[in-house]
Amino acid sequence: MGAKTSREPLSRERTLAAAVALADTAGLKALTMRRLAADLGVEAMSLYYHLPGKEGLLDGLVETVINEINAEVALAETNNDWRTGLRRRFLAAREIMLRHPWAPGLLSSRKTIPFGVYAYYDAIVATLINGGFSHRIAHRALHAFGSLALGFAQEIFSPASAGGDTDVDAAEEELSAMAEALPHLTAMMAAETHDAADPTLGWCDSQVEFEFTIDLLLDGIARAQD
């Protein structure tokens, strides 16, 4: 008689890991409980023992990505000055977002904020306080950083990105149709076409733009310390 094949038991962690992999390969719209169950080789109903439906699944995805960011940041952190430490932190977070390009839109659309997000921003405040800033300046810095601290920039002209997708072609066609009425905006967008080698998370979020904005903010915060 042949040996029985053991199968890894289903768990919340295993389910979420499979969900992240599915979203990475097929996109967030392809992520359904039925599709996820098929990938895991289980019945769809068995997923509900670990996640309370689709909304619970999406909350779990956000939690997983935030945990991944915190782990990546921990690897990147050393005993640096506040500016170098924050820059490395934000770029480490961006590496995760580029790995999961659906994550910024999903994170921006959730009704609840995972504890890991609060812990992440608490560490940013600690870095600023230890760097000699007051709580007042640290508070204003958090407002200035916004989502950049988590590795992505909120889109300006692409509402579709809130759902994880940006229809760049459609948006460009719309701008072209309004070129006469919006000459300066149209000219700017035409001039700022992203280089194919520049990683992007959306129309207004390339790596070059991200790093430019972070450095600009860090320069301003440094002046506030004087």
C-alpha cells in the first residue's frame, strides 16, 4: 500500500498567502472566494472558517501587505539619522507596493485601518522625535507625507485607481478631447509621459516623481527644525 499524501491544513495565513498570489497574477477583480478555494483545492465554504466573507478577505489582504511592509522596513533600518532612516523606510514600503500594484487602491478604499498601519506611523513619529523634532512638527510632517510614507502617491487625475486599476488610455483620450479648454494641463501631461524603465503605480506615481517628492518634503521638514 502506498504512503498517504499529506496536505497542508487550511489556515488563515495560508488562505491569505494564496489570495495575495492570486491578486498579483490575475488582478484584484479575479479574486473571488470560489476562485481562491479552487486554487487552494478546497470547497469555498471552508474559507469562511478563517475569513468572514469577501470583505474579511480584503481586510486580510491589507493586513498582509502592511505586515510585509513592516518586515521589509525592519530589514532596511539601521542606526541612521532621521532623514536617511525615513527615506529608506519609504523606499522599502514602495518596493512592497510595486510588488503588489493592486494594494494602494485597496488600502485607500477600506473602511477600517489595520493596527499595523498605526504602528507603522508610530515608528515614523518616533524617528522624528528622536531626530529632535517636536510633536507639533511631527504631526504636520505626517500630514505632508500622507500615503507617500506607505510607498505610493494618491492619484490626482485617475479616480479609477481607487479600485486598483487606472485606464491611462481612456484618460489621455479624455484630456486630448479637452485640450483646447485645458491647454496647460494637457501640455504638462504630454511632457510628463513616464519612461518605460521608470516603475509606476499609476499615472501620477512614477519612481522618479516619488523620490523627488519625498526629498522635497524631507528638505522642508529639515528647515522646520531650524
